[in-house]
Amino acid sequence: MIGGMLLALSLAPFVQDARAEPPSLARFPDWGERDAEGRWALFARDLAQDDDAASAWQPFLAEVGEHTLLEWIVMTQPKAWSGARSALVSADAPQWIRATVFRLASADSHAAQNAKNDLTQHAGAFLGWLGLHPEARRGAAATLADGLDAAPNRGAAAAYLAPLSHTELFGALAAEAPVEFGDALTAAPGVVYVQAVERAIATVAATSERSPILVENLLAVALGPNPSLAAAACLAFTHFPAQDIPDGELATLAKRANAPPAVRELAFLAASYGRHPRAWVRLHLPALDPTHPHWRAALSRLAEVGDAFTVDYLAALAPERLAPIDRELLEVAREQIAARLAQDTTSLAAGIEAQLERAAWADLTCAPIEMVLVRWTLDHIRPAAGDDEVHSILTDLASGYEPTESVGTSITLGFVGGMQPRVRMYARRLLAE
């Protein structure tokens, strides 16, 4: 994902460097007067100062029995969700089963295994809960349930809350004008607060939910007027599958003159996670210009996805002409790309279609790198054109290439045609030479 150096640079306008005082009832004398939103506001202030605050809050929330906030931490805090979930289990809180199911598919294998262990130890209640709420029996929860040998206990399961609905999880994203919570103690009826939108964005990053309406609402937040929400929404898109990322709209945001620099940089970065060839081409455009506002973002991302073309392309940058921090970033990017390529066992043949699509897109759109990319791509493939596997792939592409749905056929530039004829033309040229 996003490199640490870039993340620090990008989020600097929104993050303060300080340690929050540990939470306590003495520190918050009005705790009893606050509802969940009011209490979350206190937590959010500490989190804004110290991104490790969630860990310090867990024992306090467990002690005072604030299970709603513990569940929200499970859904939104990647560093602290495992401990918060364990606290819910220990308290036998009404939320513990649904919170545990929510996190079953976590990328943290150790924490995910702990979640599976807890559900297995309470198999009767878990299976009974799934019986009461069959809509939750999917994905990792269904896989785990199918392997359990226990009788469902719906009586025990009735003590636990139902799965959170789509609206409960993500509804705040659709708010047209969320407001700051400020110094309020409780939430006003019908009002959506900025902190609720922040929770919804963080929840998006933690779940596999990627419905069209969710993508639409998250994009609206990214394009909206609140800089911190826009930045968070852009970051959330980096957790999406490549085919679901609206890279075109994010790239437009990256160019928007009135958007804050950090938002523009994160939008540029998020757009680079798209599957379309334009995402890869676009990532190279600022790579040779250290004065470009997205140069550092481009280098950080190219370190993760750059290929042999990238190595040759970056060779045109003279390190001695760069500032020390930029020279270091360039060196790190080159080293990381080289290390990946040295360990890459993928055959040349396997990448031919993607390489020709990138060259075709740059060519058809007259991208600044079109000439160098087209020439490099053909020169890179040509020596292997006589190889049986490569020859077979080129033959198939020459007569049968069709753009996939993710690439689409959206570009048709009059007499020069579109992706299909251009890729087929490249393949035929390679076969004929």
C-alpha cells in the first residue's frame, strides 16, 4: 500500500504530533451526560493528536462498559480493532458476535484466527445467530460455519445484536452537508456529523462491500468541500479492487486547482490503483519532473508497481540535480523496483497483452510518453517473438484481441480507431518483423 514517507507528507496538514493524556472519568467529568456520539468526539480528539490513542482507550471503555465505542473501534481502527473485539468478547457484550463476524476476513491473519477461535468456542451461539440472521451467512462466516459441528442455539443467540445494516454502516457517506460535532454532549436528531462520515469511510476500508452506490457516495465525499473527509475518502479507494476504482474521476480531482494539495496528491495516488491502462500510463507522466506536485506520489507508487520500462524511463533523471530528500526517494524507488524484478518469475508472454494495451492507450491519447513507450514496448517484445509461447499469444492478439470490460472501448478517435485495432496492429507488426 502507500509508502510511509508519502503518507506522512500527504496527511501532514491533518495530523498533529502529540501524545494524548490517558482517558479517565476524572478527565471527562461530563462522561455520563454524553451519548455515544458525544463520547466518540472525545475519543476522536485524542486520536487526532495520537494515532495510538485507540489502544489507550480500550481498557477505559471496557471498564466503563462503553460497548458501542468498542464496536466502532473494531470497525474503524486497523491498529486497535483486535484488542477492542477481545474486550467485547470478554464482556459478553451484545455486539461481540456481529463485530467478530465483521472482522473475520481481516488481512491480519493472527487477529483473524483469534476471531475464528472465539466463534468456534461459542459455536452454538454463533450458529444460532446465523440462523436468526441468515443474511450474515456469507464469505468467511459461511466458510467457518460450514466446518463447525455443533447444534445451533438460537436461545443463546437472541441475546446478541443483529448485523449492522448497510445504512447503519455507510449511510453517513450520503449526507449532503455533515456538520462538526463541536462542544455538544449529545447528537441532535436527524443531524449527520463529520465524525460519523469519518467512521463510515474507515469502515469502507475494513470491509469488502463495494456496491455501486457505495462507490458513488464515497467518490462524492472525495469530491466534496471538506478537506479531511476528501483525503480520507481518497485513501479508502486504495483498499478497493482495481476494477472498482473510479480512476478517471480521481485523476480529474488530482488536477482540480481549488483542491488542497494533500487531497490532490492522494487523489492522484488513488487513481493509480485502477486497472485501466491509463492508470499506469498516468503514473509515469510526472516521473521525470521533480517540480511536479505529484512527483513524490508518482515515485512512491512506481516503487510498488513499476516495471522494466519504469527502470529505463527513470534513468533519464540525474540524481545529482535533485534535492537530498528527492534523491533518496528516487534511489529507494529504483532499488525497490529492481528487487521486485529480480524476484519476479512471471514470463514475458504473460505480460504482453497488458504491455501492448498500455502502449496503445498512450499512443491513442497522445500521452507525452507515447513515442518512448511504444518504441520500448515493441523493442522489449520483439527479440522473443519467435518463442513458441510468445508467438502463440501474439497470433491470438493479432486476430482476436478484444478489450476487457475494465479497459472498455470508450476511446474511439475518428480515423485512428480504438484500442482493439491498435493492439492488433502492434501484434501483427511484431509477428511480421
